[in-house]
Amino acid sequence: MTLFHEKEGINRRQFLKGTVALAVVAAFSGLFMKLGFSSAKTSTDYIAQRSAGLYSLDEKMTIRKSHLNPEVQQLYKEFLSPGEVKPLSSKSHHLLHTRYGKDIPALIEELNHPKEDVKAVS
């Protein structure tokens, strides 16, 4: 008899298992989203407090700009650009600027085999 023959597809037990699994996943993802949003709020509050602290420390400093620091000016006069304060000299550019990531092998090559204009300044 074809009356009791199951049709192809999912049966009631598979449907209930899938529904329960979906409900569990939804409950956990809702919980994790709530935790994620509260941790994002906490980190935003921390960042605001940290920046306020840094600004208040900066306001209390007597020398607030690096180019007005007497030690930096002396470094330029005696070593980086002898006799004058010249912040954009070739020597200061090569010694003070930082390079990251993929630029480092080129920097190592440049230090091992300097160009002619860098030799003249050094």
C-alpha cells in the first residue's frame, strides 16, 4: 500500500532535531552578541578615559613639542646637521625615520650598500 509509504525528504524526527539545533545556535549567538556589544562599550569607555588622561598629562608638560626640546636641537646642531638645526637633512631622514614590514629588506640592503649622496653626508 502506498498510503504508509514515506516520501523522500526529511522526516519528523530529522525536522525536530534540526529545529532544536537551530534554537540552540540562535540562543548561543544571541548570548555572544550581547557579550560582544558590552565588551565593545567597555573598550570604548577605556579608550575615552585613556585619551583624557594623555591629554591632561600633555597639558602639564613644559615642553610639548619635540622640535622645541633643547636636547633635540642640540642633537641636530652637533650630529644630524652640524652647525644648524635642519630637521629635514638627509642624515636625519635616514637615521630617524622608521620603516616597517616589507620595507625592512630594502633598508638592510641600503645600509649595506649606501648610495653616493648618503656617503657624502655621513
